Amino acid sequence: MKNTLRSLVSLSAIALLVAACASTGTGDGSAGADPSSAAAPSESPEESLDASPEPVGTLTVADGEGAIDGPGLTIDEALAGDVSQPVLVRGTLFLDTDGQLYLADSVTDSSAPEFGPLRLHVANYPADGPTWDMADADVTGLQEANGILFFEDTRLYGTISE
């Protein structure tokens, strides 16, 4: 009797698991989607950047603070804290085609590129020089798409002003 009950409970759990997996689909939204209704990709990097949200503030990178290491805060977490104090913020650092630096909360499509909706303008950080040299990209992790240069995982230490 005990074995029968255990088997029944086990089979019920497996059936629930299979049903849950089947109902979630592939996770990419392609199940049953009409391919003609998919949004067309952006035509140019300028177009995708024009449609991007305005920066929510400016992150001024601290001078001479020495090596700062740690996980860092997301932009959202940093803005929710005490912005009068320097903070280590993590995100995607990108240099747009106009030479402006931004720290975005994420990169949503590295081939376009398109960045997450939350971003900070970055001040007091070099927008030229060896950091942005594509010849060293395999060492530094620098990426380029449509003239926009970016580092997906960056931590900057500084103060945020709105």
C-alpha cells in the first residue's frame, strides 16, 4: 500500500512538472506568434539612440580614488540610495557616435546595439585613448556595433547628480 501511494504521488508530481513545462513554451515568445507581426529592427544606430530615453542623471567618475572593487550597485539601486556619497555603479558603458559617454543598466541587443531604458551620462572619464582602441578589444572586452563602442560589464566609482 505504501509503495502504491508513493508511486501515485510521484507520478502526480511528474505530470504536474510536464504540464508546467509544456505550458511555458520556448520562452522566446515564438510559440504561436505571427511572424508578420514582429517589430522590424531599427534602421540605423542614430534612429535607435534617438528613441532611447534621456539620462536620469550624471555619474561623475571620482579622480584618484585608487582601485575600487566589488559587485557594485545597479543604476536603480544607486539612485535609490544616498546620491551625495560616491558609489560603485555597474552597467554597460557605451560611447555613442557623437562621442558622448553613458552608463546603461543593460544591453538588450548587442548587435544593434540597444541599451536598457535606465542610463546615466558619464563625466570625467576619457572618451578617447587606449580604452576605446578596437585593436585591443580581445583583451579589454570592448565591442562595436554600428559605430557605437561599448563594454557590457563595467563598474564606475563616482557621484551621481540629477
